[in-house]
Amino acid sequence: MLQTDRLTIRNFNLADANDLYEYLSLPDTYIFEPGSPISKEEAKQLCVERSKSDSFLAVELRVTHKMIGPLYFSRSEPIDFMTWELGYIFSPKYFNKGFCTEASRAIIKYAFNELQAHRIEAFCNPLNAASWHVLENTGMKREGYFKEKAFFRKTINDEPMWHDCYAYGLVDKDFKNK
């Protein structure tokens, strides 16, 4: 468990299901993400799955204990490279308040100081300005642009709807020299 001035970053639990449903049931949540709106039952199942995983962490407001989004933080292969990937999806009710940046900074600091990470990576759609602003506000640097890297949806003719991707990274020596 990590704490910042306003947030607690912790493992998921079943009590997070209603908060998770609140924003993962919205179609707009999936503009830049795979998937589609989920049901309350699916939110419960997702919380159970995430509670058993070290890759998804719940971000909770310290004052109200409301879960406002997850951080995805997973160690990449090969493990000898000491690299983790960062991702997030926050509730739109909490956009533009600095919560995602605050949580991301905390997990990055933890990774470099406690996990002896060498590198943190993140990827986002170039059209998702809010996401790449968060990454830049954490000190990560844009390292690449991938044309038609992935797709989350298909057309009615079953053709992939490819999207481009920015790649961001931060290495330990740059983090420690900030």
C-alpha cells in the first residue's frame, strides 16, 4: 500500500465493485481502451480477479475511501531487464484534478526506490492528450511513435481499426537526476 497526500494505492477488493462499475459501464471509457461497458456482475468479477493480481492496483481517495481508478503496473519480460509497464483508466468524475498524475508519480517513485526498477514504460494513443500529458507530468519522455500499432475494434466488415501509439519511458538514472 502506498499513500500520497490525497490518495491510497492498494490492492483491489470486492468492495470496489460499485466504484469500478460507475465508470467502466460508460461507453466513453472505451474510446482509447479495449473492451465495452460492463455490468455490475462483471464489475464484481473483475474486482475478484484484480484482487488476486499484482498488476492492477486500486487508487482510492484518502478522505472518502472512494476508488477512482486502477493503475496497471506490471513487470515486463525478460525480468532481468527490470522494466515495468504503467497504465491507468480513471473515472471521468476525477479528470483534471491531478489524481492520475499523483498516483502515477507515486508508483514510479516506489518502483525506482523500492523495486530497483531500471525502466518504466507506458504507451498511449496520440489522440489521447490527457494520457500523454499525465506521462509527461510524471517525468517520462516520449521515445517513439508507432504507426498502426494495435486495434481494439473492427468495422462492420470485420476489418481492424488500427490506431497509432506513443511510447514513453523513464530510466532510473534520469529519475534520480531530476
